[in-house]
Amino acid sequence: MMPAIMILAVVSIVYGACLALVPDGLKKIIAYSSISHLGYVMLGLASLDLIGIQGAILQMVSHGLVAGGLFFMVGMNLRAHALA
């Protein structure tokens, strides 16, 4: 079943990247790019290799920090424009 999961991961990577090009809102761009990033996590986990799993864990941690920070900054930017 691993080849099917790997194919779905690659489709998720490409589909998420294509969707991130379309929307006009920053929150939507970040959300759609998250789909693409988590496809890399799924691909690393599906490899069932030590380096692939370690890379998936590193990607999950870095994605959580970066995406959280980006959503925070976009939210602060929207509040600053609402107050002005």
C-alpha cells in the first residue's frame, strides 16, 4: 500500500502548490501551501526509512513554527489595517 500513499503524497504536493498560486488572500495562500508541505511529511513517513522519518519530523516541527508565525503576522497585519 506504500506506493499508493507515496503517489497520493506527490499529488498532494503538486496540487497544494498549484492551489497556493490562485487565491488573493494571504491566509489562503499559507493554508494551501500547508497542504503541499504536509505532502512532504507524508512522503517521508511512507518511505519507511530512518532518514525519511527524521526528515518528516523535522519538516513537521519547522512547518508548525513557520506556519504559526506566518498566520500570527497576517493576523496582526489585518488588525493594524483595521485600526488605521
